[in-house]
Amino acid sequence: MAYTVGQVARLAGVTVRTLHHYDGIGLLSPSGRTSAGYRRYDDADLERLQLIRYYRELGFPLEEIAVILDDPASDPSAHLRRQHELLTVRVKRLQEMVAAIEFAMEASKLEIRLTPQERFEVFGDFDPEAHAEEAEQRWGGTEAYQESQRRAARHTKEDWQRIKAETEDWGRRIVALMASGAPADSPAAMELAEEHRQQISRWFYECSYEIHTGLADMYLADERFLRHYEAMAPGLGAYLHEAIHANAITRA
């Protein structure tokens, strides 16, 4: 197949000007031209363009992409392995950032007594108070909200680090349990649901079974929470929702 520059631009979701630029710097030159001098791209050119877009999405400058793609020792499998490694690192970082959001939303408005340096050490480049106004609007009149404010105000840097470590450890275990094929209403899954409830009660506010099932419903209804759990493992949002409800029914 031979494609015009306009066709390639539409297929790849880039501009014609971008393709002209890539040609000008030697990053992606069309394999052929018509007798009138118009560019013609073939399937191999499209495959190279796809790799360029992958690496651009990962933040690589064009000069470095050219070096990577023109390395005679590289092959398609090597590119896929490299992309997988880079994306895995990015996914892990995004999961950590989303976990920081969840702390902020569950704890409501956090009056954390940390220095700027300590905030960065605990939360990275994420602001745990980013959703404070929304949390106050949604839950400001509840006793749980007031209690979470009081407790969060007393937490030290070490407390927040323990909260983060506990949450990450719990997350790894529930993902592994789901991957093992254990049903969401199994004793092991309900035990992890109970641990989740107790963590909230220990660090933020007294989380009754009624409140806990309400949170579980929000995890599915609010796409921000759902994205967080789906990023940990596809299907985890629904799995946790079912486990929390099963645990509440069994224990209550």
C-alpha cells in the first residue's frame, strides 16, 4: 500500500506539518515519491511512525528517538520490551499518585502539620489537599468528616508514611488474591475488605459497615476511584465492591 501524506496524517492522528518536519530532519522520510514529487508512505513507514509516537508519548526528544530507531542492533521485539519497561515504571508512578488522591479524598480536608520538604517526602509532587474543597462540600456536615479533620491534623510525617506503606501492602495482597481466582465473597477476600475498613477507622474516622458499603458504592460510581482500582488491576473496582458488601453482610 502507498499512502499520501494526508492519509498518513489522518491515520496516525498527527498533522501534515508534523510529517513534513519529520521528513525534514530525517526522522521519517517517505519511501517513495510520485513523478510530481509528492510523498508516498508505505507500511514500513507507518510502523516507524507508530514507534515514533510511542517514544514521544514516553517523553523522548526527537533526536534521541532517531538514535534509538536507527540503532542496527535493535529490532521490533527490543522496542516492545523497552516500551513495556518504560510504561511499567510510569504506571507504578501513576498508581502512587492516585493513592495520594485517595488519601486526600477519604481523609477529607487534611490539615497536615508537615514542612514542605516532609510533604514532598511523603506525597511526592502530589498535593494531598487538592480535593479539599470538594470533600468539604460533599461531607462537611458529617461527623466522619469532622473526625477525619481532627485525626489528620495530629498525624506526623511518620504516620503518613505508615499509612502509605499499609495501603500499598494491602493493595498488593488484594490484587494477588483476585489474580488467584478467589471469589470476592470468599473468606480471604472478606478479610481484606475488613482490613480496609479497619485501616480507615484506625487512621481517619470510625468507619461503620454502613459507611464502608457506601464507600464501596462510590468506588464504582465515581470514575476517579474506579480508575485508581482499575489501574491496580482490571476488574479490581468491582471485586473490592463485592468483597466489602459481602463482608458487611457476614459480619453485621
